[in-house]
Amino acid sequence: MSKYIQNHPLAGEYIAQRKAAGESDWWCNYHLEHAAEFVRLSSGTIITIEKPHIETSFCFGESGYDYEDALASARAAKENADFFRTENMKDIQRWIDALTGGGCVWIHENRGRTEIYCTTTGFRPAYLGMEGYYEATEADRAALLDGYRKVYAGFEKRLNAYLKRYGLSKVHSWTYWRDA
């Protein structure tokens, strides 16, 4: 667990909320070890944004007629640092895009568990308004955006350090026949 997370002002409160919801010490420690940032929602609930994982394996499907394209993509994955960065950052970027653009962000709170969902399109799920589901308020969106921007900056540093140390030597990419 990073010192940042360990010394974060919301860490103790987060653990207290998790334990009040009946979560074991093991799960509380698990969530802390995988946390990159804490965010307090307008409901008072504190959530974590998970620490992103550096992906080094990329596969590309082909159907026979597009074999050369898939092979070129696999080759680019092994040789292009920009591709590596973009692919690793795309999930965090999707959240930032949804929070800043017209995407729908909604929250599901049930039995002490809170999950955040988003779409980058204007799609609104039919179950919004049902028990435990509600659309994120502007305050929630701002808090989440701040959290994801911090995670983005930290992960970008990690990726650059990884590339400086290993380059693309540990990247594994391949093609597969998707019609099989």
C-alpha cells in the first residue's frame, strides 16, 4: 500500500464505513491495497478509485481477409510507445470524458456497497430511479473528476517510468483467428 493512500485523510473514515457495512478486515485491506484515490460522494459515502494495472499483453482478432491489418496492429503494439500509453490510459480517459462531456454517470448503493457507472454517450439506463440507483449530482461529478484526474496523472508517471526502465521489451502482442 502506498504511503499516499495510507496517510490519506479519508482512509480511516473509508475503513470505518466499510466495517459498518459488515466488511471483514481482509477485504478492507484488499481495497486499501488496490486504491489509487478516495472520493467522497454527496451522500457522504466514500469510494475508492482502483489503481490501474499496466497492461503488457495485446491481442488482435482477424478473419482471414484482414490478417495483414491485424499483423500490422500487433507489430505496432510491440514497437509504438504512444500505442502502449494510449491503450493503458483508455479506461481512465473514458471516465474523464464521461465526467466532462455529455456522458451519463450513475451510482448504485445497496447494502453498504457503492458502485459508479458511466457511459460516454448520452445513454441513460432504464433502471435509473429504481431503488439504490441514482444519477450523479454535479458535486459528485466534480469530486469524481478530480479523483480521476489525480489517478490519471499518477498513472501517467508510472507508465513513463515503466517505459524508461523496460521500454517495450516486455510487451507481448499476437493475432488470433476470431472466426474459429
